[in-house]
Amino acid sequence: MSAASTHASTEVVVEAKNLQRTYDVRRGLFRAPSHLRAVGDISFRIERGRTLAVVGESGCGKSTLARMVSLIEKPTAGQLTLVGADAVDTPAERKRELRQAVQLVFQNPYGSLNPRKKISTVLEDPLAINTSMGKPERAAKARDMLARVGLRPEYANRYPHMFSGGQRQRIAIARALMLNPRLLVADEPVSALDVSIQAQVLNLLADLQAELGLAYLFISHDLGVVRHIAHDVLVMYLGHAVEQGPKSRIFARPLHPYTQALLASTPGLSSQRIVLKGELPSPLNPPSGCVFSTRCPHVEPRCREERPLPRMLDERLVACHFSEKFLEGAPLVRADVPSAAIAMATNS
């Protein structure tokens, strides 16, 4: 099912401008700490009813970005606006309200639910803490939310260990929706599930987005999944955005060598075979020029000396000095092969 939303509009739910997160790393008793820039100068916006997928290798800063957007960590620099309000420098009372507008769905459905609590308690706790609802009203809403995510209302009296991984992830999604959020931050929400179950959860997320007009920040390493659910894609490498724009443009003709390599590593998506040489540089000592210059198969002397700034090219932002040469020739990505999860959903 398509992830398009009937509620989609130009209403901006979350907007980030030059968002940065730097950590001080101690190197010893008598040495000055090093600075690790986990996220550097990331900008994006997500409108109501749309999904921004953030992709990249482990350690690229995806989860750090998710923690900043979900107000778990404060940015070192930059601006973050949530439902029209400043989410960085805001009074504690206002920040409490903003936290209700953004909710998280975690990767591991087995570790995200308290095994000692019944599902009814898991779902009602957010309402008990953040609202003045009475017990009967909270219980009714919990049952309604279970039905909305495709589970029977009587499951509320069971414990998490009595459910499969897919059912637990549905419960986690139901819990995230109890406070009527505007934005869901989903950090690898289907990577721990079987392929057939992945398709069911993805279709559920698409249905909820169409019904409720939710905005999604979707963190994933599976480009097949991203291709199914995303509207826009942000490709990160070593804390920086190297390519960013509409999914249709990026998947049809990636203009950054790193994006090309990611797509080539996904079975069935790319007509190319690209092997990256070398290892990911240390974020404590990133390359002085382009952050991808140590592994890029098209590297030039300029790349090692001058860091490319993101620029608009073919309706997307790309941080590469020589991306124009990739605009020529046939498309690099096959458009006729669905992801394994989507193929499974189609055949079921």
C-alpha cells in the first residue's frame, strides 16, 4: 500500500536548521578532550502526512539525529522547531507539551515493553502521567488503540511475553499513539522482524499515516524498506548530509558516490556493482576535505582539499564537487524490482 496520505498538506511538523551535536571525548588525565561531531549542519523539514527516511552506515549519526528530534538530547548548535515552537531553548513546562507531540518507536520489540506489566498498563501509563483522564476513559482508549493497530481488545489483559515480535511492535506503535502525537520517530522499527512481518508493520504505518496525518522520521539501513515507505530521503555519512531530496529522484539516479554505493549494496535495486575500499574514518579525525574522499572511487585532488557544500542539482541537495557527470547516461537503479518485504506482502 502506498504511504501517501490523504491528510498531506504544507503544514510543517518539524524543521531543523544547521543542527549539530558534538561530544567531548576524554583522552586521559592530562590531555585535552577531543571533539566528536556526531551530527554536523543537518537541515530538513517534515510536513504533515509525509515521511523523511534517514539512511547510512552504522555510526553515521542517524540515531543521534533521532534523539535530538525526539528531545532526548539537546543540539550543540542549530535550530529545531516542532509544531511551530522552538524545541531547543524553551521553558520546561512548554518542553513537556512538545514531548507529547513527538513519540518514539524503537528497534527491538522484545526490549521496549516492560515484561512485568500487562498491555493495558503499558498503554494507559502515558495517559495516567500526562493527562487527567480517569481509569475507565484510559482503558477504553487503550482498547480502541489496540483495535486500530490490528489487535483484539481482549489482548489488553495479557503480558508482553505472550505475543510474537510483530504483535509486540504493533503494541509499541499503539503506545506511541496514545498521546495523539504529530511526529513519530521510528528507529529501525522493522529490522528485527521477519520479512513477511515487516511488510505487515510497514503497511500498518502507512495506513496510520493516511488516517491520522502523521509525520514520520524513519531511520533505516534497508533501502528496500525506505523505497516503500519514504517520500524524501536524507543520506548521511560521518555525521554529514551527502544527498537529500525526493525519494523518486534519489532512487532513480543517485548523484553522490556514497548513495550509489548504498543502492548497489541492496540486492535487486541497482544495475551497478560498487565496492568501497578502505574503512570508515574515525569521527574523531575526519578527512579534511570531503568526508567521503578516503573511500570514493571517483576522488580527485580537489576532494581532499575542499569540503563540498550541499548544492541544488536535479531537484535535490548533493554535497559533491563532480555530481554533474552522473546526470548523463542511463538510470543507475532498477525501477522494476520491489523490496523483499513488499514482494512478500504482494504475494500474501
